[in-house]
Amino acid sequence: MAHHIEQWLVSGLTKAAYCKNAEIGYKSFLYLYVRYTSHPEPAGFTLLEPKESFVIIKFHLPNGCYFSVPENCSLIVLQKLVQVC
């Protein structure tokens, strides 16, 4: 039934009009809509491989925090990393 949400999003119709055209119950559609929108896609990480080699700068702070950044890392990013640690 999730495909109905996706089809409704691109249809430009109101929820009620879409339900009437698709011949599905309005309350069922609302239930599905709430379930669909309240459960976002799970978060995850994607490993990015650099296309070119570059220099990595490694930081080991006195409090034990350790991180590595590329040599062209901006000062703003470095400041935020230090604040987090």
C-alpha cells in the first residue's frame, strides 16, 4: 500500500480525491500516510573512497578524542570537531 502514498504525492490531488479515484478507503489511506511519514528511512553511513590521494591530518586531543581530516579541511569543520570533543 505504500505505493499509494508515492502515487498520491505526484498526483497533485487532495488525499480525499486520490482515495476516490483509487477506490481505497480514506481512513485507511490516512492511517497508511501517518505510518509512512512517521517512520523515516533508517540512517546509515556510506564509505566514500577518494578519487585522488591526499594528505590526512590526525588530531589526538588531551581528553582522548582522536580524529583525522584531509589537509584541505576547513577551519570551521575543525572548530566544530574540537567543540564536540
